[in-house]
Amino acid sequence: VAMGGGLELALGCHYRIAAKGTNVALPEVKLGLVPGAGGTQRLPRALGVEAALNIIVSGEPVKAEVLAQVPGQKLFDQVVEGDVLPVAIALADRVASVRPLPRVRDLPASHPNPDAFFQFARNTVKAMAKNFPAPARCVDCVEQSMKSSFQDGMRYEREAFMALMFTPESRALRHAFFAERATSKIPDVPADTPLRPIARVAVIGAGTMGGGIAMNFLNAGLPVVVLEQKQEALDRGVATIRKNYEAQVKKGKLKEDKYQQRMALLTTTLAYADLKDADIVIEAVFEEIGVKEAVFRTLDEVMKPGAILASNTSTLDVDRIASFTKRPHDVIGTHFFSPANVMKLLEVVRGKATAKDVLATVMDLGRKIRKTCVVSGVCDGFIGNRMIEQYSRQAGFLLEEGCTPAQVDRAMEKFGFAMGPFRMGDLAGNDIGWAIRKRRYVEKPGMRYSKTADLLCEMGRYGQKTGSGWYDYQPGKRDAIPSAAVVKMIDDHRLALGITPRRITDDEIVHRLVYSLVNEGAKIVEEGIALRASDVDMVYLTGYGFPLFRGGPMCYADTIGLFNVVQAMKRFAANPLDDASFWEPAPLLARLAAEGGTFS
């Protein structure tokens, strides 16, 4: 590997020899920076302006043997199979008397049509990275390698590096980089904890979630057996898996032989007894505690000793699920996000009885299937869904006070979210939130919600799956079309409540929704449900579409200043149409704000 400073150091040498298969990259752009030790000035001279700019702007690794094919390249003197050391010594012997020794800085950086090329590069970067300043500065720096002397170009690069280092975008990207690495650190589970062997996986349920979960393990080369109650359900599930893989083959993302290898690892069954040899079983059945109980009581009977029993529950009590077995130490929550074969996040829910080696094994397995694994304690909704409930409550209050669903969604998408709360509800299914609210009305009668979401469901508007939700949808399309019927429902509801709608700014929309996440996140950290604030950020960056360039809700709050966050919450609490108790700062947030502290 020769990445970042490693490649820049090599570029400062007189000669370079690489082993075939070496990964070469300048990944600083992924941290919101430009290469800071001459990379933008030397690589264009050694490799050519166009190839160098592609490497610098993308930050992606490229194999040495690929770069060695670039016409006229001076990056590598040799690319060799196997050990580079004897070849390097032989080269050193040959050039020992050469004077002057060749320097990359003395090579010219050139392009046959520089003005058109750099204009094209700027247009491309602007379209693909509009919220990130670093890629555009990379283009500027590479252009300087042609326009300026080497020393002036180095100064220009350094100034760009220092300026970017203090941008909120770079802070957010660096925060995310270290936060992702911190998720695997569990204070009471040593890194050398022995792992249980996982050679065979079982999945219960062949629906959308079960099929997606199975694909993760098939992709990692692990045999999977999928169980369903009826053959038709199994056939539908396998057909969907095939369809997903065939789409990848068609797009050139998966080779035909790999597709066939993965499908060969998949078996199906209607009998629980066929799961007995699996090392881990993950249930993905209907989200109802009675259904989970029947599944886990059966698994307790059929699974071999030491098998891990995992639940894909998104809100239910993992400790209660564990109590349905005689082996609660083997039970854990594995909350995948839909579509499970695409979404990067895996919430790993640790029950009070979950064994340390079970937790360590599932975290390791999550990495093998290329997930970002975040440990959560047991509570209603865990980290992500517990927070999103408060976010959704505020979104409902905004409708009652004067917003339309489209206005709220536009404001959040302009802020950087992948989609706003109402488009997200239509995608997930509004009936899911309705079921949770019905439970809340019984369990927490004092918790206030806007009735607009219930009225929507009473109209049969469950979202994309029914062709109508907060928006209208045309058959076969996912374009969200504002609905006159929904606007009228909201207007009528306001009238019934005696509310005169007011104009609400995008800034108020954004901060009421984001600060609702921050406040609940602070409670989750203080209660120990999340191990650290950065884990909350990783949940939202990888599972809920929070903008990467803002670093997650807790990082964003730090950037704004926690004192300022609390002051804004006090203003929101004074709104007679909002819920004053909602805006009571979490003790951790209040304490840090008073001390001038931060979450990170």
C-alpha cells in the first residue's frame, strides 16, 4: 500500500519500484483536504495531469500495474512480481554513479488542451461534490502544477490544505473517519475475545428483509439456509434474490460465475429441523412480540449448543425475546436496515444477558459482510428509531402550524438529507409508524403527537406501496407528487384545532427537526444505550441519510455550539403550538452547554 503521505514520500525519491498488486492512492479528499505534502504537484509530473487529477479528486486506490500502463508515466521505474527488495538493490547498484539523480520536481506537467480540460474537470466536480469544497481545490492545485514553478505550486498546495483543514466539511469528514473506527471498540469486550466459528448461516423469513439479509452472507461466501412457512413464499424470496443479482450482472457489477457461486450457496426449507447445523440464525419475521416468541421458543429446541440466536427486530425488547429461550446469553439483536443488501448500517443490540463472545462474534461477522456495526443497548427503538420518532413528532407539529409536507421535505433535502421526513415515511410505509403510535397511546398517554399522520392512514394512504401517502405516486414510478387531498386534510385538521397557519422558515424547519435528534441522542448517550456520541452520528450517517458533510447530528450540534443549540430549544419551547416538554434539554446536553463542552 502506498497511500497519502506514503505515496508522497515515494514521489520525493529518485526512483520507485512497486510490487504488482500495490494499491496507490491520495485519499485526502475523503477527509475534506487536498494532499498536503506535494502530491498535487509531483503526481501530475510523474503520471500525467489527467491521470493524476482522477486519482487526487476521487481518492480511490488504483493498482500499480494499471498505472504503469499510462503512456509516458514516470511514477514507476519498475513493477515487479513478488519481493521488490532485490530488484530495488540491483537498480540502486546500477544508478549509484548517476549524476544528477532524476527528480520528479524537474519533470514538466503538461496537457494538450489545459483550459478545456480544467473547465470540464471543474464542471464535473461541481455537479458531483457540490457540498464539499475539497475536490474543487484539488483541481485548482493540479492546475498550479502546470501554471506555476514547483516551489510556488507547493506553497499554493500548502495554503489550500491549511484553509480546508478549518472548514466544517473537513471537520465533519475527519470526525466520521475516526467515528467509524471507534464503533468497534467496546470497553468491556477485549479485542482478543475468542470468537465463535461461523461457517453456516440460517435466516427465517424470505421477504424483503430476510432475502436482503441472506444476500449479505452469500456475498461473503457463507452458505445460507432460508426458512419460510409456505413454499410460495420461499419461491418468491429466491426469485427476488435472483432478480437482484441478475440486475448486478446486467450492469456489469457482478460476473456471471460469481452470481452462480452465490446462488449455489443458498438452500431453502420449510422445516426448522433443517436449521440445526447453523452457527447463527437471524429471524426476520413480522414485528410482533407474539410472533417472535413462537420463533425463539422453537429455535431454543432445535438449534445446536453454542449457536447464536439473532433477532432483526427494529423496536422490540431483546431482553424479553431472550427470555423465551433457556439460553439468553446466546441471544442478540441484529437490526439491519432496508434494503438490507445495500444499507451499510447494522445496529448490534446487546441484551443484558448477551455473552461477550457472542457480541464480539457478531461485530466481527458484521465487518465481514461489510457493514458499519454500532452497538446499542436495549430500549424501545434502540438508537436510530428511538431518535427518528422524535424527529417525526416535530415534523407533524410543523404541519399543524402551517407547513406542507413538500415544504418540510424541501428544507431538509436542501440541508443535505437524502430525503425529507414525509418522503421517508412514504418509502418505509406510513402504517408502520401508525402501529407504533397506537402502542404509544396506550403505554404513554401523555406523549403528544400530531393527528395528521393518523388521519393520513385512515385515508388508506400508506405510502409508495399503495400508490399514495403524503404524496401521490404514478404506477411504476417513485416521483413524489404533492397531493391536494393531503393538503386539504391538513387544512381541515388545523381548522378543527382552531389554528391559524403561519409562515415557517426553512431555518426553523431544519433546526427543529435536527435538534430533536440531538436532544434524544444526548439522552441515549447519557443512558448508556449508545457507547459514545460518535456512535449516534454513525447510525445517522449510514442508516438515515444524514448529510456526510455535516458529520451527523451530534457533530453538527458541536459545530453550531451546544450553548446555541440550547438557546434555540428554549425559543422553540416558548411556541404555544409546540410541546414545551419536548424541548427540555437532556441533562447531558444542558451540562455540556453550561460548561462550554462538546459531545466529541
